[in-house]
Amino acid sequence: MNKRLARKAFTLVELLVAITILAILSTAVVMMLRSAANVTNAVTASMAYEMEVETALLRIIQNVRMCTSVFVPSGATGGNTFSLVTQADPANNNATYPVTYSLIVAADGTRQLEEIDSRYGASTLIRDVQSFDVRYTNASGPTVILLTFSVGKNPPVVRTVKIAPRNQQ
């Protein structure tokens, strides 16, 4: 009778082997979940940067296309600041407004693309900017402005656009 009762229980070695296998499987599951969480965070951050860049580009393109004058750094190296003057506003005695786009260093040390519009004040358009370059691309013909952004990290969101103002005087 004792042999029969003793056989129904697990030995200490069997319990240790089962706990070891469970620990190995649990570790593997936790590593997979952590990896999935890291990928999710990276994709979410990348999508946020993409939205910031696309929204800023739409705003800049609209302003440049409708401006009456634009001032871009000259030379082969370009720059990281440019300004424009808006078209006349018939609702406000045909007033025009200067708008400036600059790469600045914020108080927290990050580089940001800032828009300064005399009507609305300063606005941060894009945060965590790695590089911003603006230059003329067609010195002999119609004005064409080349903008290049690099935003975020691992991998950065990079956009290059050419914009031709329509209303320059």
C-alpha cells in the first residue's frame, strides 16, 4: 500500500524539472511581449513624426505658394531659416504679413522648426528636428525653393520638396 501512495506523488527532481521548464517558457514569452511592445512604440513614434512633418509641409507649401515675396538664404549651402510675405488680405485693408520659419533649439535642448507669423505669434511646427535645409534651386529661371527635413530617429522621417511661389511680384 505504501508503494501505491508514494507513486501518486511527484518527486522533488520532477518538480524542479517542471519549474525550470516553466521558467524558461515564461522568460521566452516575456521577451516576445517586450519585443512586440518596443516595435509598437517605435511605429507609434514614427507615425507621430510623419503626421507632424506632413502637417507642417502642407502649411509651408500653402504659405509659399500664396506669398508675394520669399527670402531664402543664397549660396550653395542654403540655410535653416527663410521668410515670406503673405499676399494682401482684402478683409484687413490689404495688409500683408511677414512669416518666418526657423530651426531653433528649445529650452529642453531639442531642435524644433518654428513658425513666427505676425498675426498669430510663434508656433512649433515640428519637434525633434535633426536637420532642416532651405535653398533656391533655380537661380536663372522662376523661383523654386527646395526644403529638406530630417525628423526623429531610428529611422528618421526625411522629406524633400520643391515649391514654386505663384504670386511673386
